[in-house]
Amino acid sequence: MEKVQQLKTHLSDVVRLNQAAALLGWDQQTYMPPGAAESRAEQLATLSKLAHEMFVADETGRLIEAAEAEVQGADYDSDEAALVRVVRHDYDLETRLPSRLVQDIARETTLGHEVWAKARQDSNFAAFAPTLERIYDLMREKAEALGYEDRMYDALLDQFEPHMKTAHVETLFDGLRAELVPFVAAIFERLDRVDSSMLRLPYDVERQAEFGLKVIKQLGYDFSRGRQDKAVHPFTTSFSINDVRITTRYLPDFLPSALFSSVHEAGHAMYEQGSSQSLEGTMLAGGTSLGVHESQSRLWENIVGRGKPFWQHFYGDLQRTFPEQLGGVDLDTFYKAINFVSRSLIRVEADEVTYNLHIMLRFEMENALLEGRLAVKDAPDAWNSKMQSYLGITPPDDAKGILQDVHWSSGLVGYFPTYSLGNFLSVQYWDKALQDVPSIPDDIARGDFSTLRQWLQDHILVYGRKLWPGELTERVTGEPIQTRSFMRYLKDKYSEIYGL
Amino acid sequence: MEKVQQLKTHLSDVVRLNQAAALLGWDQQTYMPPGAAESRAEQLATLSKLAHEMFVADETGRLIEAAEAEVQGADYDSDEAALVRVVRHDYDLETRLPSRLVQDIARETTLGHEVWAKARQDSNFAAFAPTLERIYDLMREKAEALGYEDRMYDALLDQFEPHMKTAHVETLFDGLRAELVPFVAAIFERLDRVDSSMLRLPYDVERQAEFGLKVIKQLGYDFSRGRQDKAVHPFTTSFSINDVRITTRYLPDFLPSALFSSVHEAGHAMYEQGSSQSLEGTMLAGGTSLGVHESQSRLWENIVGRGKPFWQHFYGDLQRTFPEQLGGVDLDTFYKAINFVSRSLIRVEADEVTYNLHIMLRFEMENALLEGRLAVKDAPDAWNSKMQSYLGITPPDDAKGILQDVHWSSGLVGYFPTYSLGNFLSVQYWDKALQDVPSIPDDIARGDFSTLRQWLQDHILVYGRKLWPGELTERVTGEPIQTRSFMRYLKDKYSEIYGL
């Protein structure tokens, strides 16, 4: 496979430049002194520019073509065939975008982020509207440049969830919505059955950190190839399979925040750490899509971390860590508390049950805005009426409504649905893991996370980007992505918690 | 200055790549998880390779020539003229080295470092000798490639101290040696006059860190553009004028180590932070030579930090921080203790008085080895007899003798003299500062370091690399580098301490 090797060698500089850029980004969020902002922007611009130029060079195209000829007839699962497939996909995406458009988007979204932040602070949508208009114009231009067969949104979605189609997401959401909206409404009738007030006491931040660290180490996040630092926003970033770092932040008077976000990020990090070592330094290392990535973080955060077996193991320890706050709270009460449902206005604070309604709303609005069925000026009203119909509440102002998320101002259109796809997949993968290894819940209750981790490693993580998300799910579960399992999971869990 | 601007733009990617590489190096020494070593080496190799390739490209040569024509007749001190001068110097150095030789040196020193570490551990010079032979062969080859008029060593020295000549260093050392050796011998007769045992008690590491931080902030190291972290070895690194970081390590039972090394590194860092902002993102930012760099670190560490006025200000605070250890020690006793002289075998632990004898020894040996006047096999004997004649002691083994320093195994030949040049310059600059601003010692005794800092800023720091070290010293002090001032400083200070 001489040609594939040439392609790999040619691209290794691109991979290493991108890894270096990721480290600069991590440092920016963790340790960089404030005065360095401008020089850091210049350094990142140089690395991104060089990586982009080297990747879209004609030489890359020629090497891909030669490698494609060489891998014809090769095993589909071989590293070589997969590398050529994935590089072709990324190369086509990146070369289809004129650099003028890339620069326009970069400029508009750099400014746009500031305009949005100010508009949200003032709860003034009108101040953001012209920027949003321009961003959607650019997104339409981007979709046309990338190309699509059916729906304009397909082109944007494909960047984050390769080969997923808009119509497919609509079908999934339609099915879920029909069952979920009445289920949410039923729970909303009984919100007072769960008391979560003990989670909102003062919790010493040092002890939170220590407990959280112990938990994620035990889950299997490998600290010889990773670390956790503090940052304003929790995130996962990776500079190679063997250097995957997470960040967190601690709220002194809300226990679940740092703990579950640490477990969430550890889920992402274990995915990045799990790629086969043969993929290190190539474009095949890492996660195959944002949806599959989110399946890992949500599986660990929600199914495991907010599940009963997990707390059968950890709750005694947590009580000993916070005896004043939790000494008199029994396991069942605590379990219900960490799964409390609320009429949430803010997506990032939403519980498992309502979370996907927030996503559907954004997905529907993104499509309508992109296809011109909704004017930007009418967007806040559309947002508010959807909130009322899905969640039974109307935001008091646009800051808590349409202005709450950073994504659109950053040009991230087509991104939101991957959060829901991740939720659906997390339950499908979990169900399959339990079918293969029925002892997993008992293992977890004993503090043994290795059976689950090994199953995920062997069936999902090891592949890196070698299989597209749809292929991976079919191969792992024997069927495509669906919402049936997720809805059943919600009903089972929350019917018990809320006595439905 | 269109051509200069083109050159600047062309080189900005090189500068940013090198800055990014420096951050990767910093992370490697501070926060990188151990598993990442291999991928980090790949990332650094890519960044260095790209920066080198872009710098030595023919395009750079053409742009320099065009810019040289443009700056003819321009003000020597202008940023433009200086940029062209410095880039020409660096370009000639880097293009004269065949990439085959660069690779040979890289390979030999990468291996060499491990061979040396093992040999030192076993105190077995014979195991290191073949490597040292090859390294000196490569150094001769390097010197020939770089070119020189008088002495082979000139070519190597010039990399670290531009335009300094070997013969000049010899003259300086000859003059100093004649006075220093008998002075050291006289002090060695009276070592028992200073008791430093109170420095070797247990000192809480957290309190050491807090006190050290307070000190370097007060000196003027700007933490909005810098930070201090822990690492195995103390060092300073810079990713722009506005992001200059230092590291330190704490010894739990030797107070001076972390404290004075923090002040030392802060001296380096303030030099890097002090370049004119107009030089940011160009090859003119930073220090003009290792010698001038060391003048700043040693001025702050020794002349200021081990001086009386400094402790008139800080000693009360230090006593309150460590009441058990220092409560009963008066200022004069403490001042003498931190300036204790010893028959030091190890250079990095040597006091101000004996330090330069260690450097002379290495400088003489480097020249003799390079010029073939000394065979590698005879080097340990040469080392030991010089130690006896300069310092009156013979190392008990080669680990504490010829194998103690990392430099030769890393291919750093020509580097050592800059330590001494820095010591000489530190006193010359200090004398001139006091002549211009006589209140400086009193200001320091009151805890006001701004008058000294501002003088250094205006006379040295602001220039970055715009003036060569010799030019800078002439301009600042009105004379070339000399050892007279340094020897007078030693005699004044240590005659008092040791009652000579």
C-alpha cells in the first residue's frame, strides 16, 4: 500500500498542525494570561491557515486519487481503505468551500459572537437580527457550495453527522414528539413529587473536585493520557489518542453541575482515548460524528451516572464526603433528586426528559430560516410559540429565549440535532451492551465499570472514524438509529420517579 | 518601506510557528500527561520542520535582499533597519548549515542525552567518551559550515552571543582569573565565618510559593502577561512579548533554591516582556543574546535579590512567614547566610564568587577539545586538575566532575561563556543605573523597584534584538564589556561578609 502510505505521510503534518492548534486552544481556555489574547489569535490563525493550505493542495487530491485506485478491492474495514474514504470525504468538504467564503464566515462570526453576547446581555434581539440575517445568508451560500440532493440543510448537517439526512431527522423527531410532549405534560402535573432542594446547599468546591476526580478515574478515563483542569466552560479536547484533556467548573451551591459535567466530558474523552493506536497521527483518530460522540458522553452522564446502580456504589462515599448536606438523605430520595424534571427555559440546564424538545425547536427553526420559510424578524415569536407548545412555558425575554445559545452567532447551523441523535444512540448502544453482557448493571453497582467500558471499547471506540455513524450503529445494534428505545427508557425511568 | 513589510509578513508565519512550538515545549514540562510524549515529539518535529523550511526558502533570501536595498541610509535604530539586519544574521546562520548536518546533530544529541544521563548515573566517563568524540566532530563540522575568521570556537559562540569573539573572552577571563583565584583562596580560609545552617531547615513549600510569588510580582514581573508553574527544572519561555512564563521547583529543606531561582527567572521574563510592543510578532522581540539575558537574571537574583536593601524591605515579611526558622535570626546574619561561599563541585549550586571559575574551566576545555589540543580520553584529568588549581578541590568522581552538565551531550558548545558574560554585564549595567538614578538602593530598601525596572526598561529591555550585545553595552555604559566592575563588586561585597 505504497500510495496510501504516501498519502498518510503527506497528511501527517496537517494532523500535527491541527493537534498543535488544539493545544493552543486548550491553553487559551485554561492557563493563558489575559494579555496574550491577541498573539494567541495570530498563532492560531497561522496554524489553521497552514493546515488548510496543506490539506487542500492539489498534491493531496492527486495522492487521494492514487490511493483510491490502490485500495480498490481492499477490505472495507482495513485502516488503509478507511483512511482513503475519510480523507476523500474531508477533502471534498474542504475544497468545495471557496476561501473567500471561509473568510467571510470567519469575519462575520467573529464579530457576530460579540454582537450576540451584547444582545443577549441587553435581551435585545433587534440588535442581533442583522447579524443573524447575514449569517443565514452565508449558511445558504455554504450549503450551495458544499452541495446537496434533497434539502439545503443536508449540506450543513453532514459536516457534523456525515451522511445523516434532514428528512431522516424530521422522521425521528416527529415520532418522538408525538409521545414525548404528552409524557412531559403528565410529569409537569407532578413536579412536586421530587424534592431536589438538598442539591442546592453549599458544597465545598475542593471536596467536589476530589470526589469527581475519583469517579471519573474509576469509570476508566485514563489519566496517564489525559488530565482535568478548570475552565469557564466544560469541554473535551484532544491532541492525540494519548493526550485527551477535559475541563470543568465548580458551582459552590449546586452539586450536580460539576459532577455530571465531569462524567459527561469523561465520556467524550474515553471515546477519543479509545481509538485503535494504529490510527494515531492520522485523520481516522477520534470520534466519527458529533452524534456518536454525544452518545458516549450522555451514556456515561445520564444512563450510568444518573442511574441507580452507579449510586448504589458511590452514594455512601458521597454521603461521607458531604455528611452535613446528605447524611440524612436516603439513596432513593437522592436518586430522584438528581433526576428532577423542570419546566426548563435554558437548554443546557434541561433534564433528560425535556432536553430533546429544546433541540427539536432549534432544528425546526434552523430549517425554516435556512429555507426562507421563516423571516429573521419573526424568529422570536416562532421561538416563543414553540416553547409554549412543547414545554408549556413562554420565555420572559429573548435573553432566556432565542438569544440563549452561542451556536448561531458562531455559524454553527446543522449542529443542534446531533445532541438528540446522541441521546437516542446512547440508549440503543446501552441496550445492546446489556444484551451482550447482562451483568453490567450489577457490575456497576459493585463499582466495576470495566465490563461496560470494554464493550464500548470493542464495539464503538476502537474504530475511531473508520465507520460512518450510520454504518457503526447498524453494525453495533443491527438496526438504524431510532427513538423507540430512548422513549421506552424515559418512560420506564421517569414513570417510576414521578409515579405515573 | 514596502519591501520590509513584505519580509515581515513573510516571516510572521515562521515567528508564530516558533511561538506555538515554544508553548508545546512549555506544556511538555508542566502539564502534559506522560503518555503523550511520543505524539508531542511528532508535533514539535512538524512545527520545527515547517518553520525551518519556510525560513530558509529562497523566497526569504530574495525578500531580505530587496529589503536591504530599501533600508540603505535608513536610521540605524529604526525597527525596519534592525529587522533586516537581524533577519540577515539569522538567515545566514540557518542557511549555512546543511540539513544533513542538522539531522546528524539532532540524532547524535538525542541519543547523546540518554548516554550521558546513564554515564553520569554510573559515574562512567568511558561510556560517554565515544559520544563526546562524535559530538565534537560534529561541532567542528558545524563551525566550518558556519564559517569563522580567527578561531573555530568563534562560529559556535556567535550563535549564542552574536559578534563576540573567543580571543575577547580569553582576555576577559585572563584578567579576572588573576584576581579571582587568590580572592577565592582567601575566602576559603575563612568559610567558618558564615553560618548558613538556618537555610537548611524544613520550609513549608506552600508558604515558600506564596512568598516567592509576592516577591516577583513586586519586582515587576507582569502576571497579566505571564505566569509561574511548577516543573522539574526552572526555566523561562516566551510565546510573545505578552505571554512570558516561568517555572520553578520547591525544595522542602533549602530555602534559597526556589526563592532565588524564581527571582532569576523573573529577571529573564521581565527582559522578554520588556521589548517594545512594535516588535511583537517579529524576530526582533526577545533578548539580544544569552549573555545579556543572563545579565538581567543575575542582576535581579544576585545584585538585587542577594543584596542588603532588598532584605531590608523583605526580611520582616519572611520572618513572619517562617517565624520558627528565622524568628531568632537577625538581618545581618541572614544576609551573610544567603551569600555563603563554598568549595562547590557543582556549577549550578555555586555562589557568586566561585561561579565564574566553573565557567572558565569549561570554556578552556571546550576550546582545547574543539581545536584538538585536548583528546577526549584525557578530558577528565584536565577537568580535575583545573578544579584543583581554580577551586582547590578535586571531584571525588566524574559524576560530580566532567559529567555534571547536560550541555555537551545536547550539542551546546559555545554556550557556557555567556553565563559569565552575563555576570560581568550585570554589574556594569547596575553601576550605570546607579550613576543615573542614585536613589535606587534606597528605593529598593523601601520596596520600590520601579526606578530600577524603569531604567532597565528604557536602556536595555525596550530594544529587544535591535542592537547587538556589544553595541548595546557600549551605548548603555559607554564602554565595552569588562571584568573590572564585576571584580570590584565581588571584593566590596565579600570582603565585608568574610572580614577580609
